[in-house]
Amino acid sequence: MFKFNLIRSSRDIFAHLILIAFPVLLIAFFNFIFKGTAIVSEINGTPIPYLTVLTVGFALTFQIYGSSLSFETMGSDFFSPMRDRLLASPCNPRSLIISILTTSMLVSFLQTIVVLLFAKFVLGALLPSLPFVMAVMILSIVFHQLLGSVIMLASGSVKTANIIVSTYGSIAPMLAGLYFPLPDTPVILAVEKYLTPMALGKTAILGILENNTGQALAGTLPLLALTIGLFFLMRPMIGKVTS
Amino acid sequence: MIIHIENVMKRFGNNLALDTFSLDVKKGEVIGLLGPNGAGKTTCIRAIIGLIPIDDGEISVFGIHQDGKNKEIKRRIGYVTQELTIYEEMTAKENLEFFGSLYGMTKEQLATRSLEVAKIIGLEGRMREKTKHFSGGMKRRLNIGCSLMHDPELIIMDEPTVGIDPQSRNFILEFVKQLATKGTTILYTSHYIEEVEAVASNICIMDQGHTIASGTLPELIARIKGDAHMLIDVRIASEEKLKALRAIPEIKEVALENNQYHIIVPGGITIIDKIIAEIADQTIVNINSKQPNLEDVFLTLTGKQLRDEA
Ligand SMILES: Nc1ncnc2c1ncn2[C@@H]1O[C@H](COP(=O)(O)OP(=O)(O)OP(=O)(O)O)[C@@H](O)[C@H]1O
Ligand SMILES: [Mg+2]
């Protein structure tokens, strides 16, 4: 079942194209434009190159869009005639949903890796402390796959989930100061760092890169708490579609 | 008894989809469930499998009370859905093996069984192709194949031949008959009379959620024996004339389709002059009488044509 779903999502060439090619192009594009400003100084810790900030930011942004991997698949299995066919079998529908979630997380993870590898080896981005960075990336992937699924299962509509997720996906990077620098006031700085889950991920990873443990935890812990929250929400949601 | 349904009621809002519906299916029987669109065929099937709760009545399958939670029942049923439920991005083999795996089959079982099923559904040689490139008929055959993987005792087919070419259709009818000879119990729904006539040993005709007649084909035809069936073609038919014809006391039923009146008169045609007098002004172009068939059974019992789509 896991293998079946993995092969199934690996065949979604269009999704791979969007979720890998877009971030790569955006990173390359912004890097080209802002080539002059090579160093970004954060308030505390070690300064880090702008290209690294871009890479982290866009990898995280496209994990938001990547949440459609699981909820689109769930939609086509459980909001279509396929639902009856699957529920007519003795197989536990929970395990079907969990298999969709985990394979989508895996695919999103692989897509993130491709983006990071591209940034590192083609554009020459510096990505130190990779194990810790990847740990936060995985947390962000798990969070966003769960988020998309919970929205879709709660609203009962793939379309609604798509609208919400893509709106969030286009606003979050802006609020996190990815497309253009935001003013340096304390309120806006707080928004930039903590308002959205995507910003939390970015804050955590930049904290790691700057050797600033406090900031790393300030991003990671709330994100972890939110993920656990979604995890508990997922249970009744699954029950809703499968019974 | 493989399936026992007794006085089942199922409502969707104000809509009564099953209305004191009863049905019994014995082991090895091929039962044809015949009914027009919206008759309640799919609802009946979903209730049998336990996909929807019923409001009243009793259903048992394999002698087990159906409460919707019993995995034992599900394990022993093969369900061919009315709509195609196969994965288009996946190959035929992957589809077969996936659906088999839902029934707990091992890897080895899946490998051998998918070869057997491929042969049964006539898709050997196409197993490694993605199904989105298949023709409608091939998809339908695969849709059936997926439900044969776990070699179920009871196969429920919900209009398995909708929208396919005659050749694929005959192929499907043939192997349904073959499955039946091996002792598999089959519930086959359709609104195509010829199909039900071809495969079913017993027929249940349903309309508006309840059974209007059931029995073997000869039994059903015998019920309307003695009725004369007249087909009168006119240039331009009208609803008013239909009403006027229905008002003639000797006439049992009249239906109108494509400028043809289908008139049923019990006990032979004795009132042909009355009929002709009534519709003469519509320019009669042809008059025929015919032997009653299953379609006429339906017409006689409900006053409706069974088929409202070609
Ligand atoms: N989930 C549902 N919600 C509301 N009404 C439903 C639902 N399922 C079926 N119905 C209604 O119940 C009735 C019986 O529907 P059903 O699908 O069982 O008919 P059918 O005999 O299978 O028809 P068809 O030949 O078109 O497939 C119809 O009036 C249909 O509109
Ligand atoms: Mg139906």
C-alpha cells in the first residue's frame, strides 16, 4: 500500500515540476537580482549569505504548496466514487490515509532535498549544520502536510483547501520578508519571525545557521507544538471521512 | 442464503431510496437486479456491503447480520462499482495488485493471481501499461478484474457494462456466465434487459425502491401472458392522445416513445377499431404486434419504459 502510493505520487510529474522547478528558479532569480548584497546581518549571531536565506525561505515556501500532495490524493480517494470501493474492502481506511500522508511527506522531503542540492552545488549556497537544518525542514514538511489535510478533511473540499493553502503560500513568504525587505520596527520584526508557521521554520533554521540557539528554539518549539496540535486534530477528521 | 434482505427502508432526506425492499439470493445464483435510473439499485448494493446504514429492516450476508462493521462480510465480497474505480496513473498490474492487497493477499499470491485475473479479463499483454491509455471497454474489464483478485464468494456488479462497445460488453457477459458456472454467487444490476436476460438465473425488477416482480425469466413473462402488445407508429404523436388511449377501459397500459404508441391489451386485441379510431387523425404509418419480453413486463407493471437513455 505504501509502495503503491509512493509510485502513485512519484508519477505526478506536474507536481514535481512545480514543486522543484519553481523554488529553484525563484532562488536563482532573486539571487541574481540581489547579487550585490551578499551578506545579511542578523541582529545576533553570525552573519549569513543572502543566497542561503533565499534557499531556506523558498524551500520552506514550497513545502506549503507541497501539502497538496497529500490532500489532493486523499480527495481523489475519499471524495469520489473510489471511497466506496476502498471502504468495501476489509482494509482499515485509517491505514490508507496514513499511507497517503507518509508517502506525501516523503515525496515533499525528496523535493526539498533536490532544491537544497541545486542551491548548494549549482548556485554555490552555503548550507552549514545540515543535519539540524534538515530536522527543521522535516518538521515543517510534517506540519504542512498535516495542515493541508486537516483543512481539506474539515472543509470536505479539495478546492477550498487549495484556495486556503495557496493564499497562505503566497502571503507567508512575503510576511517572512522573503520577497522584499520589511521595515525594521519591532512589531514588523516579530511578524517576520513568528507570525506564520513558515516564518517559524525560517526563524528556526536561520537561528541554527547563526549559531543562535535561543532563536533556533524560538522557531522550533512553537512549530513543534502546532504540529502536535494538528496531529490530534487529524484523528477525528479521519473518522469523519471513513465512517 | 447468501444475501437476505427484509423490508429495508432507506431514506435520503425526503427521498425514499429503498421502500420495504426485500430480496433473497441463494448460493450459486446469478440474480439480475433490473430497474430504471434512480430505482435504488446502487443504494441496495451499498446497504448490502455495509457502506450505508439502513433506517429499518434487516440485512444479512453469508448469514451474518450486516451492521456495517463486519470485516468478514467485506472480505468475501467482490464489488464492481458503477463508476470506474481504477487508478489511471497506474498500470493494470499495479491496480490489480493494489486492490488485492486491500484484502490481505501476500506478495506471492498477488503475483500469481494477477496473472490469472489478467487472463480472465482478457488483458494479458497489457498489464504493464498505464490504464489511462486504455479504451473504455478495457477499463471496465480492469474495473471488474480488480474485484476478482481475492476470489470472492459473492460478486456484486453495479452496471458493469455502462458506456462500452458491444464487443467488450459481450466479453463481460461471457465471463460473468463463466464465473457463474464455477459456483460464484453474482448480483448483477443493469437497466439493459438483454444483459439481465443473458446472465441471470433469477430476476428482480425494482422501481422506486421496491420490488415490483421477481422470479425466473419464464415466470415473469408468464405473468403477462395473454396480454397483446401493439406497436403503432404515427407521424406526430401527442400527449393528449396518450391520455385518451389510457382512458379506454379495455387498455391496460400505453407508453409513448419516438412517435410510437406501445399499447397493452389483456386477452388479445379485440378493440383495434377503437384504438385506430382514436388516433387515426395522427396518420398511422405502421402497425405491429409483438411477443412480450422482459421490457414489457416492466412496462405492464409500472406503466413506464425501463430505459430512458439509449
Ligand atoms: N447519497 C445520496 N444522497 C441523496 N440521495 C441519494 C443518495 N444516493 C442515492 N440517492 C437517491 O436515491 C435514489 C436511488 O438512487 P440509486 O443510486 O440507488 O439508483 P440506481 O438504481 O442505482 O440508479 P442508476 O441506474 O442511475 O444508477 C435516487 O432517487 C437518488 O437520487
Ligand atoms: Mg446506480
